[in-house]
Amino acid sequence: MAPEGKTDTTSSAPIIPVSDERFSEILRHGSVSAGIYAPHESDEQESHPDDRIYAVLNGSGFFTVDSNRQPFGPNDLLFAEAG
């Protein structure tokens, strides 16, 4: 099974309103989905059926896959493998 991703974030202002719909897909190609995602504080996602790419527009935090924890911030891309 592929690793799951987890984000912990801090942000001065969300770029899209926080709601039940926090992910908006903007591109799909084959098994990859890319979109705008607005996590709120901590987000422990379950695995997805497709690979996902997240573009960080503002805010910062940590992206964790298995035990590997990496910082992220504006202009970073995050990749979450399907699984």
C-alpha cells in the first residue's frame, strides 16, 4: 500500500473559504489529479484512488509521508501517491 500524506498548516488567511469542499480539482491527466486545496490547521487524509499534486499558494506547514516530515510553504508542490 502506498504511503498516506498528512499536512499541518498555519496561515494568515485562507485563499478559498474553508468549507466541506476543501479540494477543487483543476487538472486531471491519467492517474494524476491536481487542484487547489485549503487545509485547516491539521489534516490527516486517508489514501486516494489517484495520485495528487498540491500547489501551495500561501501558508506553511509540514507534509508527512510515513515517517518523513518535510516543511512546505508558498510556491511549493506536494505529491501524494495513490494508495
